[in-house]
Amino acid sequence: METIYKTRVINHIKSLKYVLIGFSLVLLVFYFIASTEKVVISPAGFIIGLIPLLILIAPVVYLHISYYLENFALKIIIDESRGTLIVNKFGKEHAYDFSEIISVERHLAIYHKNRIDNLSRRVAPWTPYGYLLVKFKDGLQVYITSLLLDVSNPPILVTHTYFRFFPYIKSGIEFFKRRVIVDENYKNKISQFKSTFKHHSNQQLNEKIINRKTYDKAAVEAARQLLAIRSNMA
């Protein structure tokens, strides 16, 4: 059964939970002061009182925006029973088997390392944030953030986990540039295989298509293209 992961309101709320709790507590404090001390708090006083909290949540704002921009219009479709994963960006899909995943790096806030060494680290406003960096055999790399799914318990096998004080997304090539590079490499591999297979018989080419799981994707596509060319020439 396929499960679709995309940015949802509930994921935004879960990521912002400590910020929302902080704002709620500040509002309660102001309400308590105003109601018990009979003090009228001016808008300027209210803003000044919020400044420490705003400074504290500035890193969260940065994380939230950067995560959202990275995963904007991204959908990850996973079928655990079939072992498949589809990357959908702006409606363009790229399908993979789990066997085509080289590695899944998980980047979490340092607080989560408590589960390993029990050092009782305290939570920070950005503790709920984290992301997966999924690397595929064809060269594509995809960032899947906590705005998309629960990175603490993801539906794919994690190969490496890194704990960082502030889990910002490390700079890399933008998604579509990565995709262009991958596509160019893929086309080059197809051309190389076509050159290698040009003297193969139709039976040999069909064998690669029938047993496609045992061959490189580019090799199978090269066999298909060669058969189509020969069919048109017949």
C-alpha cells in the first residue's frame, strides 16, 4: 500500500510545538500580570517583553523557512510492501526500488543523542527539526525534512545518524540542478551502452529487457531504444 508524504499543517505544528508552547506561556504571564496587578500593558511594553522570546526563536524561523523551501511541491510516495520509493517534484516523478538507495543520512538535533548516552541534554526550540538526506545510485540526492515526515521514525532504513546542535540543511546542489546532472549522466550511459550493444542480436537485447532487474537501468533503456530503431528500419 502506497503512503504519500508531503508538507502538511500537522507537520508544521509538530515542528513548531516548543515555539507555540513558549508563546502560550508568555501570553499567560502577561494575562496574569494584567489581571492580578491591575496593570495595563501597552503594545510597546508587550513587544519589549517578547523580544527575548523572538531572539530565541529566530533560529527556528530560519530552519522552518529553509526546510519548507527545500520540500516545497515535493512528494515522497513509499510502498513498503513492494520496496519502492517515488520522488515527485512539481508533478515530475522518478521511481526507485529500495535497492537503488545508496544511503539514508539522518540529521537530528543533539538532544536526541540522549537516547544513546543519557547525558540529559535539554530541549531547544529547534529540537523537533531534522532531515533525511537520501542518496540514490543514479546520483540524485533528496532532502526529506521533518515538515514532510517523522524523521525520528522514517519509513525507510536509516544508514547513518548524525546529531548536531543546530540541524540546518548543509549546502548542496539545488534539486533541479541535481536532477539535470543526473539526467545528463543517464543519457551518456545510455549512449555508451547503445554503442556496446549495437552488434547484439534482437534476442540478446530482449533478454536484457526481460531480466531488467539484473541489469543497469541505462543498459535496459539502451536495449529498448536499439530494438525500436531496428523495428522502424524493418
